[in-house]
Amino acid sequence: MEDTPERKPEEPKTSHDTPSEASEAEVSPVLPELSEIEMEASDFPKSNTDAFSAYSGGPYNPNPAFPWAGKHEDEFQPIYKEVFRSKPFLSRGLNKIGIRTGPFVDSMLDWVQVLAVAAVLAWLTMSYVVVRMRVPTGSMEPTIRSDSSFFVDKLSFYFREPTQGDIIVFWHNENASKRVRYVKRLVATEGQTVSIKDCIQNPPETCGVYINGEKLTDPAFDRPYYANGKMRDEEWVVPEDSYFVLGDNSRNSLDSRFWGFVDQTDFIGEPFLRVWPLNQFGFMNGYFGTGP
């Protein structure tokens, strides 16, 4: 019997020897021919951290930490711009002048940026749109109770003027160092004459506020008035660019009868939305059809 030579076991073929058609199909769309780009090993960052630090150094500023700067700039430009855009505005500003910022600093600057914008918006709103006010006294009762709180419309008065009978808010100097907001009812404007016939000394038919010799009979003035303070029974002429104001609670109000006229430059606005007390919540002062 002849000896049969032993066959050596065949070694398994690896993907390096004969790559499959599937692997070629998977790789070829992803990796272009090396001859097209001529990439070298030194063209790539060692880690993602290296790449991020390179991006944060400024737009295409030659930098040793950015090894491919100037080599394949067109290919990395979209990636760089996207990373740079995702950083807060303050971080981008610092990066542009050469100051690098890490993730923690970016997070802090993002909060600073949000708070700064909120503060600016709040200042603009309080200065030019609306302001909240609390009334600590009963000088406007029963229309506005003590400790009431409401919002004041400032915006609309850039386009119109307050009218007689409106409740207005204005600045008043209580003394040389204290300037506070007051709320009263507008009674007379520049050029008008105003007088008060006391409701103690005169019958109800004749007592009240008189403008240019005629008694005010509008619902806004349907209440007793008293000739207190400096005015007494005198007739005053309202100066130019000024207002004459009274509190609805005439017995308990410090108003134009005591300290004179309100300069138009001290005018702030008019109450339009009462928020306290809750059982009186709603629009007021003639806004949206409400009473005076």
C-alpha cells in the first residue's frame, strides 16, 4: 500500500488578502482615493481634544495645535464654522481676539449672556413700556383703595396726551432729596382756570370743582370736594405745560391744593390694569370700556 502524503491545513484567508465585494462597497463611498487628497498621517489631530482646541484658536489662524492649517482648509471649513457657531457670543468674541475658552467657561459665559439680555429687556420695559406701582395711602379712595397695586401704561403716551378726568401717575418731590410716584386725577390743563366750592359751606347743588366758571359734572368728579390747603376759595390759572390734580378722597389727599401744579415733564403714565386686591383684578381708568 502506497503512503498517502499528508495535506497541510489551509490557512484561512483574511480580509487583507482578498477583501470582499461588500467591504469594498462599504468603504469606497466613504474614503476617496488617496491620490485625490494626498492625506498624510501627520495631517490628522491625535484626538478630538486636539481638534477642538484647534478650532477655538480663531478662524484659520496658523497654529501648531492645528496641524492641517493651510493644507486642506476648504474641507474643514464647514466643520470649523459649525463648532465656532455653537459657542456663546461672548466666547466667540474672546476667541476672535486670541483668548481660548473651554467648555466650562463657555457655559458660564452663556449664563452671563442670558442674564445680561434679560436685564436689558427689563430695563427697557420699565423705562419705556409699563411699570408697576403700589398705592400706600387712601388719597384716591374709593376708586383706588390703600395698598392697591396696578400696572401703569407708559407706551401709549408717546403718541397721545392725558385728558381731563383721567387718573394719572407722576413724579413728585416730597422734599429736596425724596422723589416719589404719586397717583391723582387730572382736573385741569394749561390755560384753564380752576376753583373749588367747598361742600361744607355750599349746598350739594353748587359745591364741587369749577373749570372756567363751569362745574364739572362728569362721573369722574361725582364726589364731594373741599377747599383745603393753600387754594381755599381762590381761582387759579394753570400755567403752561402744567397740570392741576386732585385726589378722589378730597378730605384726605395732599394734592395741587397744597403744593401747586404738576409739570408735564414729571408725567409718567396712567394706571390701566389693577392686580391687587384680587377681588378687583382687571382693567381700570377707562381702559377697554371700564369706568373712570
